[in-house]
Amino acid sequence: MQRPEASDMPVVQCLSNPDELLPGTSFADRYAMVVSGQSLDAMTAAERAIVNVPAWIGRLMMLRNLLVRPFGLKTGHADLPGQQKRVGMFPVISEAPARVVLGLDDRHLDFRLVVEVKELGEGRQEVSATTLVRPHNRFGRIYLAVVMPFHRIIVPAMLARAAADARG
């Protein structure tokens, strides 16, 4: 697998209207990067970013699941409806060639992950990952504060991986 260069790393951006996808959103961020020489659609980009995560992210998610299971939070496939299409553990809420919306509604918070691909011309595409969160209670706000430092590392790494996999 070819490693992304520093100039290839995702950058965080603001989202103009998060309530469009998750009314009541209190947290939103968007990471984007440009890939060249590929013809990705949003579902392919989402699968590359989420399905085969690096081992360190997998270990962090296992730790997260062990820590939150006693609180009754969703931790895996067994907690989700069996018939719904998923990318990794995340149910697909809507799907189009340029945008896939994934998400979960849980007792502490609801979240959406939006993966988009925008054609830039000359064989270039912008691939972005937008995260939207609506906490329901104090536990949701505390949970968000605890996971945020990890989120800021994991999402860009997953997005860079999708682009790296595309190149490699």
C-alpha cells in the first residue's frame, strides 16, 4: 500500500448546514482530501475507509465496546437490525453515487457519517467524511467529549486510507 504524502492528508472543514441531515446537531466536522487518477463513488470510498481499518483503530474500537457495553450502548452487529444494509457496523441510511449517509441512533446520542465524492475534473475527486452528532443527555455529551480526541485522529486516518487504497 502506498503511503499518503503530507500534502495528501485530510483537512478539517466546516459544514454549512448540519441540521439538513441530523436535526438538532450539536457537533459537526468535515474532513476532505483530493485523490487523483481514480473513479470512486461514495460507497466504494466508505467501504475502503471503514471495512478494513488499521489494527490500531480496531483495537481502539474493541476497547470502546468493552467500556460502553455495561451502559447498554450499541457495540456491534448483534445490536442492529439484521436486514439493514451496512458498511462495517454502520447502517446505511441513504445511498447515491455521490453521497452515502451512515448512522446510528442510540440512547445517549445519534450520529451520522456522510461520505461524499465530488468530481473536480482532470481525473481528480474530492473525498470527504462529515460527522454529525446529536447528544440526547448528559451521558451523550460526556461520551462525545471523551471520544473527540480519538475521533480527530481516526476519521482523517480512515479517509487517508481510502485514498491510499485507491492509489495502491
